[in-house]
Amino acid sequence: MIPPASAVEPVNPNGYIHVRFTKPDGQVRDGWVQSKFVGARPPDSAVERELGAENASLKEQLDSAQQDRTSFSQKEKELTEKLTQLNKAYEELKAGSSNFLKFKAECDAAKSELSSAQDKAQNCMQENENLRLSERVRYLALGASILLFGLFLGWLSGRRQKKRKSTYY
């Protein structure tokens, strides 16, 4: 006996149909059934069982998808908060970087001015040293010329005195 609402596979569709079906215990059986007892579509109970199983599977998938949606929405909130914090930090960094760039330009200008001032100071120190040296040489030459002039005067006056002495004797 074929249990009611069992799915069968027609093998030879004539007055009697040779069919093959699977028992609930999983055993495959062959048999003969009159064609008037076999419909073109599966019985409603079989379709209902298949749809019930599919519905249960879809409910499980839906529950899993809802759990995933919940976890994703929590992650989205966390990421949105992080993005907000990053945007704030970016704006602060951007505001600070504009000041930084301004200060960097001022620092570079100050460095170039300092370098120029150091060069000028070095030139002035060298010039000052050269002037001191030339002043010392001038004073040395003046002193030497005064000494030589004094010696010359002394020599001349000493000759006159010698001449005078010789006239008195």
C-alpha cells in the first residue's frame, strides 16, 4: 500500500501506471497504480510539508539576518561615533596646521634673517679687527717716527754742542 499523499514517480503511464516511491523509512519501492488515482501535481499535504520545511528554514535565515542587522547597526553606531571624533580631531588638526604653516613660514624667514645678521656681524667683526690692526700699525709707525725724529734732533743738538765746546777751549 502506498501511503496517502506520497510522491510517486510514474515509470510507464498507461491504464495502470508503474510507479516508484520512497517509503517514510527511506526504502525505495516499485508498484502498479491505476492512472485515475495519480494526479499531475503532488498532493496538497506533500506540498504543505515542503512549504512548511522551507518556511521554517526561511524563518531561521530571517532570525539570523535580524541578529546580523542588530549587530551591524551597533557597529554602525560605534563607527559613526568614531567618525565624528575623527572629524573633530581632523578639524582641530587642520586649524592647528594652518597656524603651524604660518609659524613655519615666520620661522623660515627668521632663520634667513638670522643667517644674514650673523654674516653681517662676522663681516663687522673682521672689519673691526682689521681697523684695530691698522690703528696699531699707525700708532707704531707714529711712535717710531717720533722716536726717530727725537733721535735725529738729539743727534743734531749734540753736534752743535760739540761744536760749541770746541770753540770755548
